[in-house]
Amino acid sequence: MVLQIIVAPHAGFCFGVKRAIDQGEELIKKEGGPLATWGPLIHNPQEVNRLREKGIIPREDFAEIKEKKLLIRTHGVPPDIYAEANTRGLELIDCTCPFVNKVQKIAHEYASKDYTILILGNKDHPEVKGILGWALGKGIVFRNPDELYELDLGDEKICLTAQTTENQDRFNKSVEILRKKSNQLVVFNTICSATRQRQESALEIAKKVDLMIVIGGLNSANTQKLAQLCRETKTPTQHIETAQDLQREWFYDIDRVGVTAGASTPDWIIEEVVRTMEEIKETLETKDTQETQNVSELSNEEGAVMENHLEQEMKQMEEVRPGDIITGTVVQINSDEVLVDVGGKSEGIIPVNELSYRKVTDPNEFVNVGDQIKVLVLKVENSEGNMILSKRRADQEEALKTLEEAFKEGKVIEAEAIEVVKGGILVDVGMRGFVPASLIDRGYVENLEQFIGQKLRLKVIEFDKKARKAVLSRKAVLDEEYEAKKEKLWAEIEEGQTRKGIVQRITDFGAFIDLGGVDGLLHVSEMGWGKVEHPRDVVSEGDEVEVYVLGVDKEKERISLSLKKLIPSPWETAEDKYTIGSIVKGKVVRIAPFGAFVELEPGIDGLVHISQLAWERVDKVEDVVSVGQEVETRVLDVDAENKRISLSIKEATTRPAPKKKENNTFQTKEESSGVTIGDVVGDIFNEIKNNN
């Protein structure tokens, strides 16, 4: 067999994608990194991962952006993203594709002129979301031209545009329908030339080959459209992301293979796919040659024996057809194949690459001698009379049934995470299932490796039986559980309760505690009886804490929490601990014109009035003490009920001998200070009252 591989002349990176990647890499090279991009720079997970390793990190939440530069992706963004980025002081590098930028400008200009902006495209695609943002709330997205029949346009002025990767035929049909419905129609064909070239080139090749391979991200809109167009030619078409997705059986009895790639597919991936197909071609050609030689070397007598043998085998297996799933018993395990007794004259053979879709280094890890297993018949017999079987494909058929049922009924299934790939995680569902990185958790996950080996609870959100593809979501399960927990918590929570929670997020003003579906705010002022400089001094993200429910506002969905309510107030033992006349040490924490506040312990501050700072007259408190200074004081008075303690620094020191006046008399204590004890006590209590 001679396999001819035809690569489309227009495939791979378009101008806009190459421009964005070059600009990002040049910035990293010149100025260093990292830098953030708003969402994936392009829709190719392998290339996005390569860029991530260089320091170009995709972000989709401003709270996650730690980088100083933000690169706007090729798909563009709504104007509010620019505004928010400027507010946060981020340096913007706009890599919006020029074709996309053109659509945004058209949408904004004509929306400003009171036109309704009709956009042919996918409303969930980031490019279309961006265009809608520029349409000033006057944009309508439609996926199929037939949807236009349902629109009541009246006398509205209509401006028709399209997602840059749209199909030209669908756009032409849309124009035709709208011309009959509106006499105030302006049309802008915004499908980019690179998209049209790729589609035309792919269609031309698809009509000439036996198999079409379309390379690009599974989430890439323009690649999906290429695959769809190729399938419409009735040529078998496979949409793959990398060479690892190629399956040898696709190339049996195939003479010509066509290859095309989406606008966000790098050359290195295309080259790897072509190289792998050439290797497959070589092994298939070698096998054909060997089988031909084996047959030609048979003598007439051997040929007659073989013919008789084949006839007997055919009679015994006449009901078995390629594609049938049968049950057999493992009888022998070799390094390159597994022999299975399926009831014929000779054992069936499972080539090692047909044992599992996982990488097989040791077949003993997947089957044991004596195991009864289901296998799919690839060939009823090869040149040596053996049936060629596949356990991998039998498992896949069973998996497809399970996945289809789970998809239709919304069931939750369990699957082991087996491999991190570009853009997400592969899971074992009896076949490869794909969980996008954005659907692995309720928030952004930096390191997907942490999930490998874990059993994940998942929902099937996309299922294509014909293409044998399943996209799953762990986030969907977590979201449902979160909503259930949230509903239960709001029904049960009341002020005055004590609850346990997990510290989810820390800010300068407090910490948000997950109480089980709902976050409550633990304000910094409620973290302790003393002053807390920053919430991180008390709690860390991930900590489990017990908190007191201070308040519940179910209408606004707000919960306020406290830690200090669960801690005894230091004032409860203050009178016993700080007896009048005792000497205590403390730290000056605040200075006022009339005195200094001294912290004796967290939550208890005492006041040293200016008159109690020193035996001699003090004009300024700062002349005697400073904030942070450790001082020794004597307790003058304790009022635990009103949370007041009066202290004296001078009374904790020896009184110096009085100085003589000129008339040989001595100054009294009251004369030297210039104030009375009544003044001191009044100032102390007034300040403490004002501060509490």
C-alpha cells in the first residue's frame, strides 16, 4: 500500500495569530516576564502551554493578575476590560487581530447611529462576546441564517456583520434573507481572508482524498468549522490536536490523506502530525510487503493445506464479523501482544497498542492470564489464520454507551485523572475523556498535576458518539453541590451561632470564610481583642477556623463573623491582674496631647496622663516617651466595667528631692505639675470614653 499525504497550502498560523505570538515573545525577550494575557492568547492549548512556559500567562479574573503588563488576546475583548485594566494601572499591549478590530469598530460606529447590530457567529465565543461589548447593548447574535426568519425587525436599521471565522455560505444566505426583511440594511462581510483561504483549500483537498485530518485546538472555532466543512464532502474526517491523537486503524486501506490546520495551529504541531503519519505509512507498507512475500513463498501443497485450514476456520467463525464484540479468555501475555482464546482453532491476537488507549509499557498491568475480557474483532483472520482483536475498542464501545446515558440523563460519573494535556486533563472513562482546565474546579487552577491519580466526580457536558468524543466537567458537579450547600446554610444560619469554616481569601480589611456554600466576612477588628496589623497575622488561606456569627442579612446575602467573641475578654480578669499600686510593664502604642496610651496586653491599654509622665513639669508628651517604647508604670486606678486603667510612669520611679525656690521654700507636688488630681482623672476618663 502506498499512502499519499497531501498538506493544504493554506494551513496553520494566520497573520493575526503570528503577530500576537511574536509580540508576546519579543516582550518577554526584551523586558523579561511574566506578562498576563486576557484569556488564552489563541485557541490552541499546546501553543498556549508553550507560551506559559515562557512566562506568558492566561488570566480571566483581574483578582488573579499579579503581572504588570496585560496583553489583549487575538480574539479581542469588550471595552469594559480596557477600562478596568487602566483603573488598575496595568500596562496594555493590544494584540487584537486587525480583522476582529475592524468588526468591533463597525459594531460601535453603527450602534452609535442607532442601528441594530446582527452578528453571525457563536455567542459563547470570546470574539463574539467582545464584539457585543462594542455594540452598546444593541447587538444580536445568531448561529444559523434560518433564525433570522423568527426576528421581528420592523422598521429597524440593520447592520450585518460576522465572526471572522464564519462560513461564507451561511453569511451569503443571511444577506439574502435580510434583504427581503429590511429596507434599511447595511452589510459588512467581516469573514477574514485567511479563513476563506483555509476553508476553500481544505474543501478542494477533501474532495480528492480518502481521509481528512484537521489539526487544531478542540476549542478553536475556525478549526471546528474546517472539520465541519470537510465532513460535508462525505470524506471521513478526524479533528485532532496533536500527533498523539492519530490512530493507526484510520489508515487501513487508505491511499490518500489530506491535512489541514486551523489558523491558531503552529507549524511544529503540523510537522509532527505529518511525520507520525509517514511513520505509520512505513509500518503499514512493510507489513503489506511481508504478507505478500509470505504468501508467494508457500508451495502448492502448503497453499492447499492453508486453504483447507482457512475453510474450516471460516465455518467455525462464519457468524463473526469485523466490528463484533465477543468474549475471550487471556491465555498468554507477551511483550508485544496478548493471546486470547475466543473458541477458534487458533488464539486471537491483541496487539499491544490495541490493549488500552493508555500508553502500555507492560501488558501485565492491564490483563492477567485467565481473565475473561471483551474484545472487538478487527480482522476475522490475518495471513497466519489468527483473529486480530482490540480490547481498547471494545472498552470504548462500552464507554460510549455509559457516556451517552450519563449525557442524556445528567448523571454524575467517576473517572480517574490520568494525564495533563494542553488545555486540560484526560480522564479514564473506558476511553479518553477530556476535562478542560476551566472546568476542573470552581476557580482558576494553576497546577493541574495535583489531580492526576485522583478519582473525579464528573458530568458529561458534550458528547459526540460519531466522533467518539466526550467533554466532561468537574466544575458542574461542584457548582451543583455548592448551590445545595448554599441553600441549606441560608435556611439554618442564625445570629449567635458558632460555626466552623475554611479561610478562602484574605484582604487588607479581613478574611472571607467559607461556611459551606456561603462566604462570611471576618473583619480585622473582630480577629482579636488587641490591634491586628493585618489579617495574615492571625489566619492563613486554607485554615479551618471556628467563628461566631455576629450578623446575618439574608436579603443581601451577607454574614459578619467574629473570632474575638469566642475568646474571653482580657477585661474580665483585669481587676485581679492589675491591682492598684502594682508595678506593670507595657509598650507605648499611641500619643495624645494630654498623655500616652500604654498596651499592657492585647486588648488592654492604660492611659498615662501628661502629669504622670515625670516628676518635673512636661510640656510635650513626645519629650518623655515615644511610640514603641517599653515603659514601667504604676497602676493608679482600674475600672473594668468601663474598660479604663489609669497609669503613672513617675510613680513607678523614685521621687527626686524638691528644688528650693528663691525664697527658700519648696514647691508642692501640685505646684510643680500645675494641675490637680481632679484634672488628671477627668482627662483620663474623657479620652478613654472617646476611644471606646
